[in-house]
Amino acid sequence: MAELENHDEIKQYIVAKLGSEQYGIDIANVDNIVRMQKITRVPKTQPYFIGVINLRGEIIPVMSMRNRLEMEEGEITNTTRIIIIKPEQNALLGLLVDEVREVVTLSEEDVEKVSYDNGREDVNFFVTGVGKYKDTLISLININGIISD
């Protein structure tokens, strides 16, 4: 009976930086994290798709998280990473981020759900909540919202 009382779900998130903001991606969706490499442009795609990479013989589309979240484009540095995600029933996809910080563990009580009443559903679609970790706030990314379009 004691098991039923402790229904606080614990999840781990990869924390990625975009500018000065931190975003958490559920580790269950993450396949790999790779260093920046040559990205081949693909014409006539959405503006946030910056091209494809060849990762161990597999062609993977890469999306700029900055573009997708309507932030100004940042510089590619030696901390820039591509987070390879594998959403349910979808092929691999790379997310270009400024830096990968750490893995954090958050319980349900550490996460404040986000709700919007201002009519902008697109923002709500991308962020499911805000996690409180130590003295920082981490916007938790809705992977299905980010990749849908």
C-alpha cells in the first residue's frame, strides 16, 4: 500500500543552453549527443531545418533550436552540440544547441506546469513546464511540439 502513496514521478532531463536560457529535454527521448560537424544544407525546407548530417552512415536532419524557438541565431563554438533525439514512431532528428550542460533529475513537485491564456498556443506547445533545479529555472521542452509541423 505504501507504493501507491508515493506517486511522485521522477524524470531526468538533459539541460541544454540557448543563449542565457536553459532548456530541459527528457532523457527518454535522447539517443546521442554529438559534437558539431559538417551540416549539408537541404533546399526548400522549413527555415529552422538547417540541413542534414551523416552519423555513422545514417542521414539525420538537423533543426536549429534557436530558430525553432524564434530566438536570434547564435555562433557556432566549440561547445555547440547536436542532441540526437528519437521521438516515438519517428526517425532520428538532431537538435542544434549552444551547449549541453548536465543531466538533472526532477520530481513532479520540482516542475511547475505552464498554462497560457493569451491565445498563443504555439509557445505552450513547445514548453510543457518549468523545472526548478538548485537556484535555476529550466524550461522543459515538449519534443512532439517542437518536431510537429
